[in-house]
Amino acid sequence: MADFAALALRLITKNGRDISLRYQSGTTPVDVTKPWLGDVAATTDVATVGVFVDPKATDFLARVSAVSRLVLSPVETERVRVLIPGTVTTLPDMTMKVVDGDKVWGIASVSSVKPGNDVALWILELVN
């Protein structure tokens, strides 16, 4: 089943573009000499590659759904979807952000295509 993950990685790398998954990794003081100023969120970016899918491309996602046994809504939404390899070092979740150049997207849902024991790719539904 690792062959599916390798295939997804190869195709997404060939046809995608560089993006990052951003998550909050703790807090840091605004100024260590002035603790009364409080803390700010510290973030970490995980580099990966993504293929952005037309939100109207429900036929493709329905086929992906059939392969992975996922249940995706047949209702078309105006949200953007991005496919990332299953080999990403940090598991995506809805608390993260997707950074695409100077655009930052929120994640509305996370699905995986998992034909065996390994995740071949992740499907992230993005919102502004």
C-alpha cells in the first residue's frame, strides 16, 4: 500500500506548488524584560506541496471517495480544496492554516484517502 502513497507524492509534487501547514506551537513573551505585556502565539510552518482542486470538481472527489470509502457530500460548495501527500510530517487538522504564498486559508475539513494502512493523500477543504 505504500505504493499508493509514493504515487500520490510523485503526482502532487510534479503538478502542485509549494505551500505550508501553519499551526500554533505555543506562546512566546512579547518582551522578556516586560512580562506584563503578555505573550503572543508562536507558530510553526511545515513545508509541503499541494494541488488545488476546482471546487466544482465533484466527479473527481466522488471517485476519490469511492476509492477511500469516504463519504463526501455531493453538494457542491464554493470552498477551495487542496490535495497534499500523505507523507506530510505533521498530520493536518482543522486548527491549522494553509499558507499559499501571501494567502492564508483556514481549514474547514480534513479527509484522507487511505486505501490500506498508509494515508496516500489528504484532502483539505479551505475557507477564507
